[in-house]
Amino acid sequence: MRRLRLTIGSTVIHAELYDTPTADALYAAAPFTSRAMTWGEEVVFTTPVQRWREADARRSVRPNELAFWVDRDAVTIELGPDRADKQDVPLSMPCNIWGRSVEDVEQLRSIMPGARILLERDEEMVAS
């Protein structure tokens, strides 16, 4: 399975990629850097990837899923108001769902706006 590693500040998240055109585009674009933006219960960062809305784009994510805002060319990681209930978290607009974090994304709650983000292929995980 293909994976990406997201280093956000000092936090590392490993993403398992779904079989989608958006996942393919992010994997092909890696490595790249960005800066974290935070809005309420989400961490967002822009990418060099431009995608269209896929047929199965959704207005919610399951716990630890990763979404792509096509209108902003950005990845969004939704933390949600209370992840303890493990319910889907609503999105403000339909997004392409491209993967899921292996680790609990709750650890991103302490990320500050402007934190450096490095998205790179996780070759170590791919080889195993």
C-alpha cells in the first residue's frame, strides 16, 4: 500500500492512500512543503496539486480520513468537536477523500498556525 508521511511541526502522521486520482496526484507531487493554517477544529495546508471534484466527493469524513478541498487546492484534516463518539465529521463543502491517517489525528490539536509541513513519500513503509 502506498503511504505518505506528513511532518507537521514536530508531529508525524502516516497516511495510507486510497485508490483515487487525488491520492495519485498528491503522491506524484511529493515531496513538498507548506504551512499549517487552522480554523476551529481543522488543520489545513495548500498543495501544488490542482484537482477537480471527484464523483464520490463527500461533505463528511470518517475519523482519521484526509480530505482535499478542490476549491482551495488544499488538504484538510478534520479534528471535529468531539472525536470520542467516532462519528463522521461534517465538511463545509464536498471534498475528495484521498486517504486515512494511521495515527490518531487528535495529536494535531496543538499545531499552531504557520507550522511547517513536509509531505513526502513514505518509502520506508512502502517497502515493508
